[in-house]
Amino acid sequence: MKSLLEADALSEITERIGSLNDTTSPSWGKMNVGQMVKHCQVPFGVINGTVKMETKVGFLKKIIFSMMKPLMYNDKPWKKNIPTGKEFIIKEDVDFENEKSVLLKLINEFHNKKNQVEWLPHPVFGKFTKEQYGKMNYKHLDHHLSQFGV
């Protein structure tokens, strides 16, 4: 799996986002392109601790999440229409160009942390290494860019 902490993956993702426009349509799902680029910003807020997630996880859910954790960053693509946390759902219409600009800024800020040693644990999945965070963020962006055909 490529990592957003690698220069080549950063370049690829940046180019793919650059090819989006406000009329790009999805192949699946409910989000429009503006909602998708705003949705893709949320994981960076989770990593930085600026987006708070529901963390009341019972014993059974902890077991399920521990089994799901490797799926977040392994080489297998995510399935279409997989469920997402409520914090990630964007229902309102947004300014596409503005949200696209914000997403690119967040991606570059994340990439520039490639030498950072300490990372906050994910509020649901727990501790990730920087390599796992890099792969997970690439995989999430790749999933949604593929959804929009780029």
C-alpha cells in the first residue's frame, strides 16, 4: 500500500484531486464531489485531535474494531458504500473550490509530518504507527478519488 508520507504518493493524490471539478459525478454513494472533499478532510482532524469522535466503545465493539484495524491500512481496496462514523458524514452543500483547497493544505501538512515521532492514538482504533497512518490516509483518499473516477 502506498503511503501519503511518500513523495510519489503525495504527487499522485495531489494530481488526482486537481483533476476534480464541481461537476465531477460519483460512480457510487450519496455524496457529491464537494461533500466528498470535505469528508476527506475529517481523518486529518482526527489525527490532529481537532475532530472529536464518539469513543464510548463497549467490549464487543472493541473486539470488532481490533479485527477491523488492519483493514484500514492493508493492500486490499475498501468496498463500495462501506459504513462510516457520524463525524465523517457531510450532508450540507459546500463550496467545492474552497473545500478542495483546504483538503490539499491538510494533505501537505500531513505529508510534512513524515519525520514526526509521536502520533495521537485514534479515538476508536487506538495506536497507529506513522506508517499505518500514512497508508490509511492514502487508502481513504484513493477510495474516494476512485469513487469519482480519478
